[in-house]
Amino acid sequence: MGGGTEAFPDLGRHCQLSDCHQLDFLPFTCHACHKVFCVEHRSCKSHECPKADFNSRKVLVCEICSVSIETTGCKNEDDKAILQKHEKSGDCDPKKKKKPTCPVKRCKGILTFSNTSTCKTCQIQVCLKHRFPADHACKRNSSSSQPLVKDLKEANKFLTALVARSGNDCGNKSRPSASHPTNPSVKAC
């Protein structure tokens, strides 16, 4: 199927998706299957490209040394076999293992014994800079919101009692003068 209009027969191309065939004047060519598609079907996912993993890379991460191992060309090998081969090669060194870092965005703090805090509401381990719930975008559980309601009820009771007090109870009583102390003072030598 060609493209274009009667006046300009070479302008544009038809989408090669079997259900579409839309004329597109700025067509896209798939890098995997080399077919032409309209703007709606240009991604591999939208036109269900059979060669979608054409340029994709697959990587395994070693749990012992945190080294990433590319497995793009190893289609016939199992992931466990590749990791065992890496361990036996001598390149696997546990000293290279990366230490855990703070999960807060843009924080690179390493979580050590003395720099780790576990949030009591969401149970996430964070560095000391982000130990407060407001600092690490804490997601409170529904059970943790109940103590907050209880605190509000207690605060409301306190404010009600404070308003009910008369002005005489709040500091209008005369104080004993300094010349006649009720408790005798003792001087330390």
C-alpha cells in the first residue's frame, strides 16, 4: 500500500498495522521490525512488535558482590547458571558489595549501625536525617491514624476544661510576700 494523495502520491505512508491503515504524513519506522506506523502505533507495545526486545538489555545483579552481569546474548543459559559461572570466575568479591542506602529520593546516605533509624509508622529503614515521618514521605497505616484521633480528643477535653475555668483560678490569687516566707530558707555554707 502506497501513500499520499492524488496530488502528492509520494507524500506520507499508510500505517502497516492490520486494523489501522491510517495515512500519516509523518510516519514512524519501527527499529525492531522495520515496518511503518502512525503516531498511535509507533511504540513496540502498541503494535505488538514480535521483535520488541531487539535493542533491549538484560542484566543480572550478583547478590554477593553487587556486580551487574549483562545477559543479553546468553539466551540458552539459565540465570542461576550465569551467576554460578560468575562466582567461580574469581571476579566475585564480597568486599565490593554496596552498602544499603537511604531510600529517600536524592539521599545518598549509607545505612550503617549508627546511622539507621526504623520508622515506627511505616517500618522503613532511613538515615537519621530522614527519621521523622514528614522527612521521608511516610505513608501512615489506618491503624496509626487512631492514636492521632485519640490525641485530638484529649486536646479537646483540655481546651474545654480551660475555657470552663473562671478568671480567678488563673493567677489572680495574692502571692505570699517575700518578707514573710511560708517555708524558712536555709543557707548553705
